[in-house]
Amino acid sequence: MKRVLAVFLTLIMVALFLPIEVRSQEGRGQGRLSGIVVDEADQPISEAKIKIQYIEYTYQLEAVSNNKGQWSVFGLGKGNVNITVEKEGFAPASLQIPVSGLNKNPVLKIVLKKGSADLSGTGESIDSLKPILAQANELFDQGQYQSALALYQELMKKDPRLYMLKLNTGNCYIELKEYDQAVTEYLKLLDEINAQPPEKRDNKLIAQVYAAIGDCYLRQDKLDEAESYFLKSVEIDQSDPAIPFNIAEIMMNAGKTDEAIKYYELSIKADPSRPKTYMKLGYAWINKGDTKKAIECFNKVVELAPADDPDATLARELIKHLSEIK
């Protein structure tokens, strides 16, 4: 028993320091991402332009939806991406998600609403400013955050209705590591959103802003503040698996295993296809001394991850040694 336990503890120590997934160079990898673009009547939209841009890198991919509204891209590595979808006659849509270069990524369903490109949230097209916005976005994609910031600020000065670009300016400040200024921008945006009539408020955007503030604090290792804003975000929108996952990680670091389990499970509910979440949940159950539930989680890792994935290999070893503990 002592020998088995010693071997098991050694495996756990290795697990804590083993990279969950080898980071591909600048976002490049073997991962695939696919989805479908539909209108509000759930009808497919063809020839919609999809752009996938890494937040951490300059690497980006593009696709066009077919006559069934379907699209896919190949060549993704691990990271966080911003996805924008545009089609003439529809308001553009965007979302941010984590992607994997090894594990299966979720199939996305993106709904476009009728209307022209509305940058202000007012329902009016501001086409004359779109070239400046495109230039600002390109500068951001190229990592020229100070120049992008100046253009975003210029746009808001030209038309105050573009207050939602404070999300973009906040993102620039984050990349410039000016975290206090980023939080200030995000809070100003929340004030602008909350000043709108309740029926016009975008709850998903509010959740995104809270998550961005949480990310600011997380990057500064201010875990209590990060937890507070991540919790606000997940209370509004539980569709993003990354937010409850981040909360769970904070809880684990704080030794709050029960809370960590709760949020790992919320992350799984939002996206049950991510082996990494099951892996971390398995560790949490080990902390609780529940080897049966830990084995169930590691079995899910083996089921979902490719056979040669480091997580799958480690999960098989952990299952073997946990099964030997009586």
C-alpha cells in the first residue's frame, strides 16, 4: 500500500508540472474549428465572412460559409481567439473562446441579426467610420496597441455613440500592461450600457466586460478581485466555459476545493467536450479523497482526448494507480 501510494503521489507531482497541452508556435497547430451561421429564423446564411484572430498572437485564419451556412478552418493551436462574422445586410457578430490544437473544439452556432453594420448600438449605420475601425483593428492584430488605441479614441471622439469601443480601448490597455487604465475603461463602458433602457442592454456584452475586468486582476495575481468579477460574469452568462474554469482555478489555488468542483462542473455544463476541464476536476476530487469520482473524470479524459495526447496518457496512469488504492 505504501509503495502504491508513493508512486501515486509521484504521479500527482508530475501532473502538476506537466504542461496540459504543448503550445504550438504562435497559435499554429493541428486543431480544427467549425460552425454554422444562421439568421434569426434559424435559416442558413451563405457567403458570410468568418475571421478567427488569436488574442495572444498575430496569427489569424479566415473562412466563408457555404450554402448550408457551414464553415471550418484547420491549423489552430492552443490559445484564445476572437471570432468575427460579417455578411452584407446583417449586423456583424463577434465572440471570444478558448481553442485547442489537440482536443476537439466545439461546433459554433452564430446568429446574425438583420441590419447594417451598427458600431454604435443605436441601430444606425456609421459606414463612413468603418475604414478607420478596420485600420484600428488591423493595428491591434499586428500588436501595435498604442497606435490602435489612438484610433479607437479618435473614433469615439468623432461619434460618442461609439461608446462600445471602450471594450477595444480596454483591451489595448491590457496588452500595454496598463491594467488600472483598462479597468477604468471597462467600468466606463458598464456605466454607458447601464444607462440604456433595460430592453436595449446586451447581457452577453455585460458578462464579457466583467470577465475582462476579472482578467485584468488575474494578470496581476489579485485573485480575490478577479474572482469577484468572474463570478459576476458567470451569474449573467453561463455559456462561456472559460469563465467558470478560471473561477475554479482561483478556488483551487485558494484551497477551496468544494467551490472549485462547483465551477469546474459549470464549465463542463457549458462545454462537455474539453478534456482539460475533466482533468482538473479529477484532481479536485483527489483532494476531496473521492477516488471513484476522480477515476470517472480521468475516464472522460481518455474518452475525449486523442490517444497520444499527454493528458490521455497521464489519465490512464492515474486510473491504474487510483484503482490499486484500497
